[in-house]
Amino acid sequence: SAVISQKPSRDICQRGTSLTIQCQVDSQVTMMFWYRQQPGQSLTLIATANQGSEATYESGFVIDKFPISRPNLTFSTLTVSNMSPEDSSIYLCSVEGTRYGYTFGSGTRLTVV
Amino acid sequence: QQQVKQSPQSLIVQKGGISIINCAYENTAFDYFPWYQQFPGKGPALLIAIRPDVSEKKEGRFTISFNKSAKQFSLHIMDSQPGDSATYFCAARYPYSGAGSYQLTFGKGTKLSVIP
């Protein structure tokens, strides 16, 4: 299955600033997914990123807050903009795997102070 | 609206015992039901998965039981070990809609602790 590298693994940011999270996959994939996992909670899909087109956002998530880039078939970024403490979460990227499952990166643990 | 309900929220099992985690769903259009295991500081990892036309799937110590008529599925971990201590998520996949891709809906997770 694909191997996903996510950077940074963790960060502490000031409110009002922005953080860009990078996701690198070791093989070409059509779809990349961005999830948010709030402390002790389940995973919530933020958006689906298809190379060469605008990302598709889920209800409750907007492009101005979570802009996504997908410049090629192995890379994507998620930016968390104008952060507030409520944005403190683990952010995960994911791709569809070969066993009909989905592979996840190790996540970016974001704390906003 | 939560489409996949998972229970229990936490579970403590003695080493060697059987861990059972249950999930229920409403949407009969779901076509694939995976279980994920997540250790602290790591992303979820696919453990085992089943399609709705199969009633049971076993991989090593892990078994999924699927009851289509009841819209329920469960994960059984036989001979539970301390190394199995993790958070387990059930999920359900919605078929390709054309607008995006297959989408996974996750349960809220079960924190399993296996004590020696």
C-alpha cells in the first residue's frame, strides 16, 4: 500500500496565523483526502483533493478557512487559516489503497494558543 | 446525523480474553465496512474489512461479523494481547457518487485496553 509522509508532525501556533501541512505519497494517486480528528474524537472528512481541479469540501468546511492545493499526483497541502484554539486537532491526509482500504499519514498535531 | 454508531466507547479486557466492538449503520447504500486501528500519535491503519454480501471474515485473531438484515457489524479480537491496546474505529464507505470519490464515514471509536 502507499506510504504517506506528512509534515510537520506537530506544531504550536499563535491564534490568527496560518499553518500549511504537506502530504507526500510515494506513488501516484488520483484522490487525496484531508481529515480532522479533534482530541479524543472520530475522523471527519474536510475535503477531497483531485489533481488539476478544485477540492471538494464537506459541509461545515470552506475553502477560505482550509485552502487545499494539489499540484501533482503525489503531493497535496492543506492550510489552516486564521487559526483559533478551536482548530486544535490532528489533521490527517489519506489516499485510497490497494486493499480497498484507505491509507493514512501519521497526522499533524496542531495546537493553537 | 451520525451514520455509523459505535459501542462501547471504551473497553477493558483481560489478556487472553475476547474483545468485541459493535457498530450499527442506517444507510443501506454503504458497500464496504472497514475497521481501523489507531495507536497514540499515529494515523489509523486498516485492520480488516468486509463487504455486505459476506457474513463473516477472519484474519488471524481478528474477525468481522456482519448482519445485513440488522444493519450491524462487529469486530472480535480473539486472545487479546496488551499490544492490541489502541483505539478502534469502524467505518462505512459510500459508493462513488461521481462528484468526488468514495467516502468513508467513521464511528466515534472504541478505546481498548488489554490488561495483563
